[in-house]
Amino acid sequence: MDSNPALCEIISSRIASSPHRRITFAEYMDIALYHPEHGYYSTKAVNLGKQGDFFTSVHLGSDFGELLAEQFVQMWEILGRPKPFTLVEMGAGQGLLAADILNYLQQQYLDPSGQQVSHLLSETLRERRKAPRRELADFFASLEYVIVEKSLALRQEQQQRLQDFPLRWCNLEDIPPLSITGCFFSNELVDALPVHQFTLEAGQLREIYVTTRGSGDDKETRGQGDKETRGQGGQGGQGGQGDKDAGRGGRLGGISFSSPSSPLSPSSPLSPSSPSSPTSPFVEVIGEVSSPKIAEYFDLLGIDFAQSAYADGYRSEINLAAVDWLSIVADRLKRGYLLTIDYGYPANRYYNPRRSQGTLQCYYQHRHHNNPYINIGRQDITAHVDFTALEKSGDRSGLQKVGFTQQGLFLMALGLGLRIANLSYQQQPISQMLQRRDALHQLLDPMGLGGFGVLVQSKGLTQAEISQPLKGLGNGD
């Protein structure tokens, strides 16, 4: 298949230098996606958009960013209009979302003519336009926009696209503790954080590692008949919201994640994506879990794999990187919000015994399959988000859950329905109107982007501020 030979050699060298000549899947995924020179997100292999490997809500037009901007304005108002109000976008992709947000805020709050400059104003914004000019300009004048981006290639693209705006780039760790008043936010970031993979063997939790085909640890495995550990490539995930190829993304900002080593026993290698495809240089082996954090994670969630409902061979993922990421964000946030948009499930659905092969998916040339050992460095690798883990880990880090809803409901509460209704009154060619209506409906589709989860958490708010509901959460919990 179309793998990057230099990246394969780097992974092989890492395996050869590691204890027991293997690495965790999380380390493999981290290198494949984020190696600074050859990783998927560090090279021109990353191809975003409707004609690329995948697309996100941002690629459907500016509405997604404009409606998020409305939510940020309300957050600023709830917090007492602080200056600065800092927006920290973590994993900004091509910079499209930042451009949409900043363009909208600049147009709506700094337009010298005072006339309508966007295709549609929400009712709330119409009311706000009746306020004094100085009040309209206050938010943009108070705004500080920060992008956290690990990929140098994407950072360069962002800097070119956003050169007309005053903003800065940094790593997450470089932000001083308790220095941010405002909102950290991400759109399809957490799904691309490196995950550990595990399986059940004789009723015990075991970890899946990656080694090279033909290494000493692999000989016994291949002698057992090369039993497959996953299905053939080209299959999708295990059903449910976000599983469709409706769009996905993920840009890791600022931090690397890797795992320690532990003894292992051989297991069966992953088969190539099809009988005619070249043999992958990497195979899987099973061993003891690499970190006590894995057991602690499931204890926090209340998941007990000793139950008879879980059969041997059950396989899934665990995102320890997301827990670490959340802890760092909570440490940097003094007062304000964390907004996370992504596809995923609560823990009871994620680790349902019937979802026996996990959620890992790969995206290559706008097709998705479940074999991460082909197209290495040329394809995206993702796993669904466990929102329960984000909520419970947030609780331990001082974050309070504000609410959780679906993206479609979130955007409708912010005014997307009004935008759809007003399409009929706009002067534009019918073909253009239909195209735009289709894009807006895709943002709402519960089987695609509209089914994504929106989790809002807060820190440092007074009881009076907590009591003010966010528009985007509507009547949700």
C-alpha cells in the first residue's frame, strides 16, 4: 500500500530500541500522525476538505464558525465582559474556523458603516445592534485569540491565512497556569489523540502492542497460523453517531503522548487490508497493560470487564492522552469555559459488549477503513471520544459540567434554524440557494455532523454566572 518508507523505518527503529522490541499502539499512532517530519499531520499528505481524506463542519461554509462566535460573545457577557477575553483554539487545522470566527466578529462589531455586512443576523444580534456603538466594539477589542497547533505544516498554513488578524501561536504547556480567562475550545481534536488498544484474554485485560513482522516476539505468533485480530480493511467502525463518512478531523495541539514498556506475550498479527495488498511491516502482539492508569481509567468509569457479558477477544481503545490533555487545560484555565465538539459516545455505549471491535477508523482519500498498518503516514487514524471520561476526569481536575448536547441541537439553539428559514428570502440563484441549504442541513444531520457531541465545562464561575444558561445548550441538561 501507499506507506511512507521513511516513516516506516522510523517506527521500526523505535520498536528495535524498545524493551521487548515492541511499542504501545498509542506510541505507534503518535508517530504515524505527528512525527515532526514524516507524520501525517506534518506533511503535505494531510488533505482536508470535501475532496480530501475527510471534511469537517468548517468545510461546509462560515455558518459553523459564526454561530460559535455568537456563543463566545455570550460567554464573555456572562463573565462580566473581561478584558482580555481569551479564545484558545486547540488544533486549528487549516485555520478556516479561526478565520470564520474572527471575520464575523470583526464585521459585526467593528463595521464603520453600521450596516449589515453578513448574509444573516440572528435576532439577538439585531437587538445588540440597537445598543451604543462603543458597546458593539467592546467584544472584538477585548478579544485575544490563541492557537495551539503541534503540526508545523498546518501552523504555517494558518499563519498565511490569518495574517490580517492579531493572534498568536503557542504550545499548550507554554501557557502559564491559571492565566486564561475566556474559553478553550476544539472541533474534532480529541478523536485524533493517540489511543491505547486493549483486548480481553481469558477474562483478563491485556494491551495490544505493535512490533515488526519477523521479529523474535512475532515468530511464535505467525507459526500459529496468522489468525486475524481485526476485520479486512475497508470496513467502517461499529455503528452509531459519527460512524458515517460525513466528516471528521483532528489536529493535535502542543503535546506528545507516549507510554512505558512492559513484558508481553505473542498474539496474532493484523492481516493486510486485502489478500492482494502488500504485507504490512508491522503486526500486533498482546501483553500486560503498560500503565496502571488503564485500570484506574476503567475504575473511574465503573466499567467491569470481568462481567460475563464481555467475551474473550473483545477489543477497544482507551484515550489516556485525552485525560492528560484535559488536566493541562484545567490547570491553565483560571475562569471560563472548555468547549469540546467531537464524535463519540458516553462510556456505557462506548464499552457496550456488543461493540466488540472498538471504534478505530482510518481515513484515506475520503474513504474509511479499520486497518492502521497500511498507508502509514498517508492516512488519518481516529477513535471515537468517550465523553463520560472527559466529564469525570474534568470533575477531578476542577472542571464543572455545564451541559452536553448534540451539535445539531446546539447550532439550532444558536440560530441555525433562522438562517435556514431566511434562505427563501435572499436574492441568489436557485442552484446556489439549494447548495447552501444542503450544507446547513448537513450540520444538523443526526446521523452525521449533527450527531456529534458538544460538551461544555466551566471553572471559576460564581453561582450567579453558573445560573445563566448558555444559548447553545437551550433546554439541554
